[in-house]
Amino acid sequence: MRYATSTLRWGATTHAGRRRSANEDSFHAARGVYFVADGMGGHEAGARASATAVAILCGLGESNNATVDDVREAVSDAHGAISRIATQPGRGAGTTLSGVVAVDHGGVPTWLVTNVGDSRTYRFMDEELQQVTVDHSLVQELVAAGEVTPQEARTYARRHVITRALGGLVEPQPDCWYMPMVPGERILICSDGLSDDVSAGEIAAVLRAQPHPQLAADQLVNCALLSGGRDNITVVVVDVGADLGTEGAGGVHTFGRQSSVLST
């Protein structure tokens, strides 16, 4: 018998940025569950919304058998809980959400990817950075329609208008799908405080040059701060490998279960 396992090593950093007095971002990074949430609604409301979302979604890590239906149920629960958060009259609380859960899918370690809003999940593999989630935003819809170029989207006046969020008037449908877990890859999850201020090329350069996920997360946040730090910034970096070791900051988790496949 052999074991279908993957060793996950991660690092995470969050910062209020240079222009915000409070940090409304939240994240969860532990034991195969990695999420970033970017709260909205002002100071306490936004922070409570994002913290509520990650607190509910982190329950998906209680086993390695979470499914798309489990994620959708958790997102629905988070939406309901956030909708009940008391805020100023006429102003609600909300949050984006993006991330991955390590699951056993047919005996194979697999990512279950989830996204609502414009926080992002990327995959860095074979020296290339790929955005695997699609923003739920007005500017992304304009890019998809060919009315705005990707370059213009970075400075588009209404680029922060999102079309799906937890806690809004309409319960959002999350994007959820399975993605094979590949040894040697890196998963990057971030709020738009990183992606708005740091280009994809700069992000890829940091992930390429910095071998440890905690130091990579720290350096990416520093890049956003040096570029202006206009928003809260949160970064989670997860490495997948067979034997990554335990040195340095961050965390390590061996994920998987015994497989029925015979070794040769």
C-alpha cells in the first residue's frame, strides 16, 4: 500500500496599509484551510464581517472530505450571520472571500477553491503565476465584454465596485470547483490591497525568488506598502511538497490518507 499525501507549508501576513486607520481584513491559515476575507462597512462592521466569514469557513477543515455542497452551505451560513451584524442605520456589513480547502477527492489530494468578490486566489507553478479565480466586480465584467482592457482595469475609476459579497441584500452564489494539488506549486491568496498595488509580474518575481512561504508573504505585503499601501493588505502563501521541512515561521501540515493503490 502507499499513502496519497501532500505536505503543506504556509505563511500569512496582514497589514492595515498606510492610509487606513483600521484593518478590516481577516484570514485563516491552518491545517489545510486557507482563506482571506476583505471586510466592508467601515471599521468595526467590516472587521466583524470578515472575521465571521473565516470563522465559519474554517469549520470545513474538521475533516478532509469537504465537498462543493459543504462550501456552499458554509457560505450561506456566513452570509446569514453577516447580514445580522448591527451597523449604522442604512449601512450594512459585508465581505469578500477567497481561498482553498485541502480535500481528499477520489483518494487524491485536491484543492477545493472558493471565491466571492474580488479577493483572489493564484497558483504559482513552473515559474508562472496564474490567477485561478475570477473577480466578481463591475470592472471584470467590462473586461470580459471587451469594453476595458486589463491594463485600463488597474486604474479604472469604479474598479472597487463588486457584484457579489457576503452580507449584501442578495445571497451570493460562490464560485466553487476542484483543482488538482500539484507537488511543487504555490498557492497565493490575497485581498485587493495586494493585487491593486502590485503587478502580477512583481508578485511572480517575489514568489520565484523567496523560497519560504512566510518570508514570501511578508515581502509581498512590503511591496504593497512601498507602492502606496492604499488599502488593507492580506497575503497567504501555501507551498505543496513531499518533504518541505519545518524550519522558519509559518506552519506545516501533512495532508492525505492511506490509498488503496498498490505500490510497484
